Amino acid sequence: MELRVLRYFQAVVREKNISRAADQLHVSQPAVSRQLRSLEEELGTTLFERGSRNIELTSSGEYFSNQVDQILSLTDKTLKNVQKNQDITGSIVIGAAETRIFLNVAQAINNLRTTYPHIQTNIISTDANEVRRSLKSGVFDFGVVVEPTNKDNYDFLTLPGESRWGLLVPNISPLAKQEHLSLEDLEDVDLIISRQTVSTDLIESWYGNSKPKLNIVATFSLIYNAALMVSAGIGYALCLDGIINTNQSDLTFVPLSPRKTSGASLVWSKGTRLSPAAEAFLNQLIIDLK
């Protein structure tokens, strides 16, 4: 007596109709009918009263149905526990842009540790250029990139939330007293911007048809180093909010107006077979984002 046949029987009992049960099981009606006849022959008893529209259980069928429910319930519970107890070990590497949207990934990592405490997660703060190279070489399992970015060669998950663009300026600057800055303000200061090509493209998209006259004096990969350059008086850093804690510091973040924002995505190479640890992380993130 196979578990598969018992599930066929259970579906017919639930639907009271072989055709509907077959649809639910994604098998043909003759296959279900044939299995039920074989089951009755094996048991040596009639399980169903077959009517013109619906089928009903005989007294023997009702008893058998109750036993089948218990058997399958115990089977499902046992399989779930066995699968839950199968530990996954290993490590995953995530190259991540600096954005507070990364909190979604951090929360998934924390939840993953509850189920698989032996998975080690390695986070490397970097930019989209390095993410592309390291995903291609297999060094990174995943990347967290700030939008917009070209994802033609990647599978991806869009992460919820957005971050606002603005300037990181010294407190002593007159700009620190303003509630917001305009795009024209960017043309009047020495700018420090991310070294990613997408950053330049993004800035130009803000201006539309008018070409900006920007004085870019330095570039950066990590905003912490950019903040030090701002403190040193080199220029003002164009960046996302929520990364540098400006409380009790010599810096102030002033947002742009009209409001300019960017989201972020988790990306991984198309066609790449993920390790069990990476697969477990991805599944956890998908669950958390639902």
C-alpha cells in the first residue's frame, strides 16, 4: 500500500468526485480510478458507494478514511521534522552597497541563523562594479546593488524601501543651515561622488536635457572614507541618507529637492547553481519579504 495511493484516496474523499480529485492531484481521471480499484482489491472491501454525481464512503470506507488521515498526518509531520533537522553548513559571501535598505538582508541573515546556526555569512562592503566582477568570478554568491543598475545577466529580488539622495557637508558650511538643496546647488560646490559609472548616469538623468556643470574633485567606494574627505575640506559628498550617523559629528546631511531616491536589489548570476547555504539564505529572504 503506497502513500501515493492513500493521497489519491484522501483527495477523492475530500472532493467526493474522481474528476475533481484528479484535477487537484494533477493526474488523469483513469489513473485515479485504476488506483482506487486496486486499493479496494488489496483491502478486499468496497470503500465507495459510486453514484451518478458524487461518490460516498461505505462504512468500511469511513473507517479506512479516518485511519488514512492519521497515517498521512503522521507521515507529513515526520517528513517535516526530518527535513528541519537536516543541518546545512557552509558560508555565503554577499557584496553589498552601502544603503540602509541592506537592513532587509541583515534581518534575513538573523532569521536564517535560527534554523541553520552553522551557516556563516560574509558581508563585503563594495560597489556595483565590484559586485559584477565578483559574481562573474564566483567570489560572491549575491550582491546588493543600488538602483538603477543593469540586471540583464542576473536574477534578482527587489528589496523594499528607498533611500534619499543629498549632500554630506561640514557643519560650518552655509549649506548645512538649509533644509534642502537644489540641483543647481550641486554645480556650485566641489563634489565627491561614488566611483560607479551608474552614479554619473543617475546624476545626468536628474538634469534631463540640460547638461550639468559639475566640479567632481574626488570619487569614493565607501562612504566612510568620503565622510573623512568632507571633514578634511576636500569637498561635499553626494550620497544616500541613513549611512553616516551625523549626530554629534562635524557633518550634516542635506537632502535634495525635488526629492531624489534610489531603491536596491539583491542580485545573483543567472544559471548559477547556488550552494545549499546560499539557497537557504535566498529562501529565507523570500519568506521574509512576503
